[in-house]
Amino acid sequence: MKAAALLIALLVCVGTSARAAPPEPPIQTPPELDQLYDGYDLRTVYQLWRYWIERQKGEVTEAMIAKPDILPDETAIAAPLMVFKGFGDLGQFISGDLRTYCRPKQPYGFDRATCHYVLRSATVPVHVGFEDDAPSRWMRKTFEPVRLAAHLKAEGLAPNTDWWMADRARLFAQHPSAAEMLRAEGKVARVDSRQCPAMAKAILAMETKTLVAPVDFWMVGEPATLIPPQPHGAIWTYKLELIVGGRGATIESSSPWITDVVGPVFDAARSCGMPI
């Protein structure tokens, strides 16, 4: 099994609790980095270049679903019912939302009988550095050791710098952005409740749930007990737009209680073929 496919299988499990996974393996270092460049050993920096590229996926996937879909004779109603994100060792790797679409009425309003829901997820389903694919070739091509060594020297970063602790934006300030390359590899998956009755039922069932949690502020009153995420496990955050007491409210959390609310929606979407 390819390393990328293995990692995705370990991490991508939307709607369930975070699961522990092995740490991200290093990529093979090009043979030309076995030598020093003006005193700099760039093998570790090369690994960080790969991390830097992977961490740009979050901004790319966010941009891919920043606007609602354009559907014939329909309009997106209000804010998304739900926004979700997934994070792993290398940063954010998925963005998604759940929106309501309805036919508009004239002169204003919408026809509630026509409303339906679309769940979307945006990913860049490649892991640079492991395969001989376009993203990995781009990564190797844009890592120029001679130019990088000169840049590090000009920045006052000595060859004995602890590269893992260095500011990566500073390290790669002269490198090109990976956004365009990653966007070309991006995929958006969708499930429409009109073609997935199970998801429509699960969305309606969310309104039967009750959110019960104590109000506990950080550094107020008795210290709260924070439960750390499992090492190398995926962390999922969900933001719900609700009506509480007749007023709009936004709740965002990665706690298991919110997963219990939204999990059946993702289970239903998967049963209808959505690859999340």
C-alpha cells in the first residue's frame, strides 16, 4: 500500500473520535543533499520543506469551498448549517460545509418545500514526496540548495541552527508558493440530500439532539481539566449555526459531544458514496 493511501486511511474518518496513528514517516532525501552547501547540511531543511508544502493545504481547501455552489434556479440560504475541518500532524487536510439550497420566491423569500441540503468536502488527496507524481516533482524542482544556503546565510541562520525550531516562513521566504500546484490537485466531493434520503433523515435528526455542557471558562473559577488529543491522531472541529431561545448562536468544538450530533450525517453521506 502506498504511504499516502495508508496515511489517509488512518486519518480520514469524519464524524468519529480522533484515532491514534503512527507518526508521519520522513521522505527520501535526494542524493544531491548528501553534500554540504556553504557549510549547510540541508537534509533536515528538505523534510521541513515538505511540511511547509503540506501545511498550505488548509488555505487551499478553504478557498475551494469559500463560496456556495451555483445551482440552477436555486440559492444558498443564510450561513452554512455546519462547517468542519480536519487536522493531522502536517496541518489541515480537509475542509467542508453543509448548506441549505431553496428556490427563491418573488418578490422575496424562498419556497421551503423545495429546500434540500448539500454536504461538501474539499481535499488535496496527495502526499508530496513519496511518489513520482507531479506534486513530488514540483517539490524537488523548487528546492534549490545553492540558492537556499545563500538565503539562510543572509538571514543570519547559522549551519548549526535547530531547524525544527526555526520559523518556516522565514526559511522558505524565497521559495514559490505551493498553492497553485495544490489547487490543481484539489478535489471537491458532494452529496445532495435529494439523492441521499439517509443523509436527509440524519440532518433532520440533528434537531432532536440536546446540547448539554457546563459553562467553564479558561482561567475562571476552578481549573478545568483539558483532555489532550491522542498523539498523531486526527482532530476534527465542527461549527454549527443554531437558533437558541429565538436568537442565532454559533457553537464550535472538537469535543465528542458535538461528534455525537453530527456523526450520523457523515455516516449517511458515506453510505451514499461520499469519500470521507
